[in-house]
Amino acid sequence: MKAGRDCSLRRLLPAFLWLISGLWVAVPIARAEDSHTPLQPVDCPGTLAKSEQAACFILHVPADWGDLSHRSRELPVMRFAPLGKEATKSPLLVLGGGPGQSVIKLAGPIAENLKPFRQNRELILMDQRGTGPLSGQVQCEDAVGDDEQISIDRVAECVKAAEADAYFLSDYSTDFAVQDYRALRYSLKIDKWAIFASSYGGRVAQGLVREDEKGIDRILFNGPLFVATRFFDWNPFELVQQAIELCNEQEDCRSTYPDLYWDFQRLPFDIRKAKMPKDSFPADLQAYLYRNRLQAMLASHKLRAVPADITKTALSVQQALEQDIEWIAPSPLPQSMKGIGLLMHFAIICAEDIAPLADKSLSELDQPLQMAFYRNVCDRISKETSHTVKLKKGWQKASKTKKPVLMLNGQYDTIVNPQSAFETLKLYANGALITVPFAGHDVVSQISCARDIATKFLDGTAATKLDNTCVGDGNVAFFGPSEKWLETEAH
């Protein structure tokens, strides 16, 4: 199998990577007092909504926190004013996902999405090192093709080019990011802040509990990836199987899709027999890509469309086989890697998610193709440089805290294992876990009920006393075969 074809299978990152375009222009300054060195005031990027006020800075930090006297890194910071008259609550720090997601490029959508939290508090955004508009060659955006395939050769070239300019992969660790955020809090003269951590941002938040607990008011985890959890050491496809069982358990869905179970079982075999266009992936790989499509649908909160999609796809394959014509596969719905800080992404994933599973063969792993691709990338990187991330002993052991903690995740999140939160919850004496039925990844931005619960928690309600009746636990209304959601899908 060609390396380029492997690349499209790795769609692990949180969705919603909208980019903000435009030049750096001046905007009104926020109410918060300006900060001292090492913060450098600058004009803010893009054009903000008329209702927004923000102050923007560059935070200068050591490239290597173990050697403060040499190279430096510059991290963009945005400090949004509260939407109300004044800030009466702790500022809210947003930790993005990925790893490699830029919160500065997503500043507009983030500020809009988090409006329910911002009436009486400031919003603090800072790109993690290796992401966003100041990441330079570490971004390695040319390695991601228009078809979302990642070129391993191009990644290797980026590593060499970055290192020639003294940008070493060893600089881009979760541990260094934690120290950056602690330095930001000191520089902004913030006593305590609340933390909103999505996906991979959960690991950074756990690092702040360990290194800077006194600076934390409370933590809201949104579809979190924890330090004790490996991205690929679980089987997300089991959730697809559960979705099919859910349909069969409901009379309306079962009567609408009476052959769903057998269509689902037969599909991989039929796909492997289908004729494929010359410029597409081979049939044996298409069967796997369709699994990815179903998982992506669940992550994107499209559980209701899964039975209809399976039925429509099974019918299209069957017709292609009967007519002896080429079958046009549906899109695997990959999560975009464009805009991700690619070298930072691989630096962290290789150290924290791939190396710990090195003693397992691919046949022992639940996601062998993802692991095969990432192992290839990590091996290639290790041949290009010795400056890789070295983890401290015990890095995967999170610290306990009595700070208020709320975890929100989706029952059908196929990006981050929703079951991992149960073990981590034991670390938090004043913590609670709320799982939103039928939901996918990033429930706070997608589910209004989750936002309402999060707002009450950030406003001071104890996590264990939150009213979560709005999440419900009833049946889900599955789409019928002719629902509009499916009209734009090519099969």
C-alpha cells in the first residue's frame, strides 16, 4: 500500500477548524489593564464583531524551558473584554484540541460559541507553541494535500527545514505548553482563571493542575483527552455497532430499516467485490474508509443519519455489482488537518500516544491502520532528527485536586474514548461527569443543553449539584431514507 494512501485514514482531530482570514488590524483595547514584559502589545488579527473588544499581545517564552538563556518563541495572545459592564468572575482560558489546533485562527467562532460564558468574565486565548500564525515552518501546511492526504516525505522535509532554523521538535511538548500558560497567567497578572479545555486541551489542563493549581478557579472539560488515555488504544467502531443496535431496539427505526443489520454485515464484502474508478482507493481499502465515514458521522453528532446512510450505501453497491459498473464511494468525511500545526502534532502524538504502545503488534491494537501510519511518520522523524520530545518519568499520572471540575462528553464520541472519563473522575473530589446521550465530540459547541449546564457550572454551581435533566435519556428520532441531510451525499 502506498504511504500516501495510508494518510487519509488518520482523521483524529476535533472538527470545526474554521479559519479567520485577514490582516492584523487595530481594535479597541479591553478593560483589563495592559501587562508588562514579556508581553508585547500588538494589533489584533482579522476583523472582530462590533460587539467585541480585545487587547492582543505577543508572549515571549524560552524555546526550551530547561535552558532559558538561548532561543525564544513568540506566542499570540488575545484578551477579550466581558460582554457586560464589568468582569466580576475569573477570566476563562481556552485550551484548544488537536494537538495542533490554533485558537487564534478560531478566535471568531470561539468568541461567538462561548458568549453564554462571557457576560461577566474575560476570555483569554493563546496559541500553543507550534500552532497558529506565528508557528512558521513548524506548521508544515504543504504536507497536507487538497485531498487531505499527508505526505510523509514532506513532513520529513519540514523537520529538516525547521531544524536548520533552530526550531526543534523537542521544543513542542505538552510539558512546555503548561509552563507557557503558567507564564501567561503571571504576565497578565491574573490571580486565578477558569479553564475550558477541549479534547487534547484536557492534557494541558491536567498539567496545569500539577504545575499551577493555585492559579485555577475551576475546570470545564469538553470531550477531553486525558494523560492516561491513548488516542488509538480503543475501538471507536464499537460505537457504530451500538448505534445499529439502538435502531433495532426502536420499533419505528426497525420497521423503517428491517434489513439494517444484514446490510451492515454484508457491506464490507460487497465493497471489496466492487469495481473502483482508476483514481480512487482500492476496494479493500474502501471498506475501511466507509467504517471511518460512519465513525465521523457519530463524532459530528449525526447519529440519526447512520441507518439511512448504511441502507443507501448498501443499495448503491448492490446496484453497481448487478450492473457490473464502477461504484462511486461516499466521502469518508475526514476531519480536516489543514490549519493544524503538523510538526507539533506529530511531536506530541509520537511521544505520548505512539511510543507507549511500541511493544504491541498491529494485530493487538484496535486501530491498526492508524497506528501503522503514525508509526511510519514517527520512525521517519526519528531518522531525521534526534531532537524529539522526551517525557518525564510518571508524566501519564495526573494529579488530584479539590478544585471544582465538570466533565462533559458525548455518548457516541468516536474521537476520544468517552469511557476514559470515568477513571479520571476519581482524581477530582469536587468533580462530576455528565455524558450527553446520542451526542458526539465537542458537546459544548454543538449541544445547547451542554452549554446551559456549562454556564451554570462556570457561574459557580457545584458540579455535583448541576441540574442535567435537559440531556434526557429517551429515544432518538432516526432520519428516514429520504431526509434532506442525505440529498447532498454522493454514493
